[in-house]
Amino acid sequence: MQKTQVTIKHIAQALNISISTVSRALQNHPRIGLRTKEKVFEMAQKLNYVPNPAAILLKKNKTYTIGVVLPHLQEEFFSQAITAIEDVISAENYNVVVSQSRDKLERENRAIKSFISSRVDGVIASISAETTQYYQFRELEKYGIPIVFFDRAPKDVAVNKVRGNIADAAFEVIDFLAKKGIKKVAILNGPASLEISDERLMGYWGAMKKFNLPIIQNYIKSTDLSKEDTTKKMIELLNGDELPEAVFCFNDYVALYAMQACKQKGLVPNKDIMFVSFANLPITTYLDNPPLASVEQFAYQMGEKAAQLLLKIIHAEKETLDPEDIVVNTKLIIH
């Protein structure tokens, strides 16, 4: 049989004083005398009174909970970022609730609605591959819930975000290939809806033009980042009139999918066709023929800065602050 939870009403009845007096005494209010406080605390201990945290948080209009929505926890980049977010948030006595969009807009929208109904104090997000608009995140603003984006942010919107210097990194990748004498470079990019896809393409174009490398339209492919679509686009490259010498991939997962497609066609990745990418996953070092190079994006640092920025906004005395755009420097790692 479930016991009835002891409330301040029970304490008040036992001492024959008002509920408000008990409430103030438990909060050590200066208007309540020392003797009364002692009686209240003694009775609370005797009755095994436990404060209701939900009621306390409701009164403070805070839940001390942060919502995080990101594409895939299985991707090491995002798992490292989550570790950093939890380290920063938990140090400030906040809890973290994580939701995966799995690169689906519908799942992302559901996560946002859940965060609103749970009245989280803030949200950190890395948008899905299907996200093309910012409207769904506007709902958070209506409820006064601040949001910070990391890595993947909406296009053409002034928002708080933490990102890598992607265009510069992409330029450095092509520079690296050019210095190795590689001229024909294809790109397997991400969805056009993502700002970081545009930045990769900008860096690619800029470097290809600077080093007088041929920009071949059929060498430029966009994928939805899935294994199926990446394989399809890589096979299109392999079935073209002329094979590229190298393929610049959106991330290491795209590179792995593309390399598998090469094997299906009887080609040896990073011998017959070279690969470079983003993320620098440790797993690639265990491959027989790993990508030539990968851009380290420092996911932990990115998650750390995103969490710090969100806490800064939550604790700010002003209701609105100008959006911040924090850039984390990347590093090209040669394998």
C-alpha cells in the first residue's frame, strides 16, 4: 500500500500554524522567528518530510533541464559533442535530455514540441538533413526558450551558433590534393539545405579556381547523407566518362559509404581513387587503405562552447542578447 506523501500542510496541522508560516520557515525566511523555524524543522524531520522538487522548480519558473536535438548519437562527432555538453551543463546542476532526429524533419519537430511541453530552460540543436526552414524553432522563442545551434545551423538566419571554419578547411583540403599533383577532384557534399554544405562547396570552388584545377559539373554531387544515396551518387561518379582522381566527402561516414561503392566496382579506395573528408574518426585509422586526410572539427570543444553560450544566455539579466557566431578552428590531419 502506497504511503501518503507528507506535505507542508501536514506539518502545519501538526504544529497548529498556517501553511504559509511553514513554507517561509522551510525557506529560512527572515520574517519567521528562530523558535518557530526550529519547531518546523523538527516536525519536518519527524514526519520524514521531503520537499517536492517539481513544486519548487515550478515556483522558480525553472526546470534546470536542457534539451538537445541532434542527427545521430551513433556518429562519434555528435557523441563527443554530447559528452562536452553534459560536462558543462551538469557542473551547473542542470540535466540534459537528448533526442535524435535521425536526419528526419518530423522527428526533429516532435523533439522541439516535447521540449516546449517539458518547459526546458534552453535547447542546443544540430539540425537534420531535411530541415530547410527555421519556423519550427520559432516556437521555442514564443515560449522564451533560448536556443544555440552547433555544427549544423539554419541558413540565412541570425542565430546563436558554434561552428567550424568549414570553408577555410575545405580550401585546405583541395590545396593538399593539388600539392600531391591531383587535379581531377569530385565532391560528395551534404544536402543543399545545410549551411555547412554551402561552406564546403565555397571552399572547394575557391581552391579549384585558385590552383587552376578543372571544375567539372558532373563531379559535384549532393547527398542526403544516407548510405543508400551516397552509394548511388558515388556509382554515378564511377559510371561517368572519366573517373575522378580524388573524391572530397562531406564527412568520414560519407567517405566510408563511397569507398565501399568503389570496392563493389573492383576499385581499391585510396589507390585507384583517393578520398579526403571531414570528422577524422578514429575508426578510419584501422582501415587497410584509410582516406588520405580528414579535417578534425574538435567536436568536444564545439559542444563545450555551445553549452557555455546557452548558459550565458539563460543567466543573462537582459531578456535578449545579440546573436553570437562562435567559430572553432579546424585542423587537417594527414593519415
